[in-house]
Amino acid sequence: MTTPETSIHQADSRYAMVRLGLTLLVMTVGSSGMYVVSVMLPAVQAEFGVARADASLPYTLLMLGFGMGGVLMGRLADRFGVMWPLLIGALSLGVGYVACGMADGIVAFIAAQAVLVGLLGSAAAFAPLVADTSLWFVKRRGIAVAVCASGNYVAGAIWPPIAQHFIETVGWRQTYIGMGIFCGLAMAALALFFRARPPALAAAPAGPKSGAAPVRDMMRPFGFSMGTAQGLLCVAGVACCVAMAMPQVHIVAYCGDLGYGAARGAQMLSLMLGFGVVSRLVSGAICDRIGGLRTLLLGGVLQCVALLLFLPFDGLVPLYVISALFGLFQGGLVPSYAIIVREHFPPAEAGARVGTVLMFTLFGMALGGWMSGKIFDLTGSYHAAFLNGIGWNLLNVSIAALLTFRVRQLWLRTATA
């Protein structure tokens, strides 16, 4: 007898492909909160009369809640299946958006963003779905995870121009309330299709066994202890996403400061994240060929190049081009971490470890969003903020290069033994 706790469906099956398509839709709806708040930033700052750094706090605390909620929702999914976290997320996201639209001050707005939209809402539609997807595929796991994670960027490509349109026509408060009704109902309806549990959970061993070389390697990822290896990935995740947050969070405000208007900035954000979808799909295919670590290193180097291009060019056309390049270069970074964990850590621990690393990438986005606003307030421009992002990006590249070197050295030792 099939129950929500068991599944007759197999990995790489037609059902797995259908489920992947539904996952893409859920993530597109559920991840809207990450990007809409950036478009709302100028209007919220003007209405509440706060500084740029204070206006950036809703995004920062949303991302902190989003990261911690991913671990919480991931554990809930491990125990009860992913459907229940998605239903909780649908209710919280809908109520959270409505609460944002009715907020009477910046404190209430921040609380709704952090707890309802971030911790309990959008968090259910990211890390748990990435981990769930990795358990439904064996062949082409990289591209499957990339398709899943692309929903996050599809949300970024779709929602900013929609939100900007309604902000200009009905106001930011009414926009939030309308999104709450739509996103809450849509996400709840889609969640009902996720009752089946991944077959990999039943097949996964209870714990590591001795004797086989691949298992011993996974007990010392990259030749480090488990804690050290996990810690390095977490630091790398923070570093790459501090850099990533600078353009994503502040491109709308940056364009406003340059005199191009918020609408142009929203278009650039949409373009950036639209090309990020392409990047994630291409990076997924690359992951299946060269592995997650090398994909992470490649993406980190290219993201640094794109950030450097923001320094000498601030014309309207160059900013459109650089925004597209930035999205194309950095879109595959976050999914690479999920693949790295599956490749180098015990499979039985993949869910918790994927959730933890992704939590730190989101912490990086939160820190980067706030830090860039604070640097702007201190210096009066975004030039120093771009330099700050480049510095963090170099830290990410250094860790990725170190881990790639360690894996290479371990392989050479094994080959010559």
C-alpha cells in the first residue's frame, strides 16, 4: 500500500520529470519575495523616511530568515515529506505579503519580511526543493538541480517588472496585498502534487560503512575533516553571495541615483536574472561533465570579471550589457554547492548539509545587501560597494581553487599508489 511516506515512483522516471516541472513552478512563485523587496526599496524608503541602509534591512533580515528557514523546512521535509513545508510556506507567504502591504512603519514591515515572507514562506520553496530534486535523479543530477534552482531566477526575471508596473499604477501597498492573494493560493495548489517521497530515501544506507574507498573518501572530503570541509564551503558560500548581492539588491536604486529611473533598474534586474536562468541550465550541464567544484571555480572567476566591469562603465546601454553578463556568469554558483555536497559527502547526510551550505549563501546575500547600503550611506556612491564585492568574490575564488587543488592532489596520490 502506497502512503505519503513511501513511493512506487523511481528515480529518473517520467514522474520525476513531471515533478521537476512542478518544482520549477513552485520555486518561481515561492521565491518572489527575494526580488520584489528590492523593487519596493525606493518606495518604502520614501514613505517611511529612512536611510538607504535602513531601507535595505527588510531584504537583509528576509534573507537571514530565508536561510535559517531552509534548514528548518528541510528537516521538516525529511520527516514528513516536502508537501507539508510547502503548504506552511504558502500560508505564510500569502499572509506575509498582505502584512507588508498593511504595515504602518518600517519595524512592522521588517518583521513581516523576516518571519512570514523569509523564515516561514519563501524558505519552503528553495533548499527543501533543491535537496528533494537531487534525490529524484541519478543520471543528469546536475542539470536536474540546475532546472530546479532556475525557478529562483525565473522568479527574478518575472516578478520585478510586474511589481514595478503595479507600484506605478496602484501603489506598493496594493501590489503586496495582490501578490499575497495570488502567491498564497497558487503555491498551496501546487504543493498538493508533492505527496510522494523520493525513492532514494528508502534506498539510502543508514550510515557510512567501512572498507570501500569511495566511502572513506567521503568521510574526509577534500582530505579535510567533515567539519572543516563543511566550514570552507559555508565561507565560500557567504563570500560569493556577498559579491552577488551588490548588483542584485541595489541595481534599481543605483539606476535611480544615476538619473535613469527605477523602471530602468527593474528592467536591468529582470535581464540579469533572466540570463541567470540560462546560466544555471548551462552550468548544470557543465557540472555533469567537470563536477561541481570546477563549475564553482569557473563561475566565481567570471562573476568577478562582471563586477569589475561595473567600475568603469555607468552609461545606460553598458549597464544593460553588464547586467546581462553578470547574470550569465554567476547563475550557476549556488546550485554548484548542492552538487559538491552530493559528490563529496555521505549521501545519507546530503539533505542537512545542502540546507546548511545554502543557508550560508543566503546569509551572504543578506550581508551583501545591507553592507552595500551601509557603504553607500558612508561614501555617497556605490563605487566602494562594488570594490567590497570584488574583495569578497576573490575570497570565494581562493577557497574554490584550494578545494580543487586538494581534490587533484588526492587523485594523484591514489593514481600513483
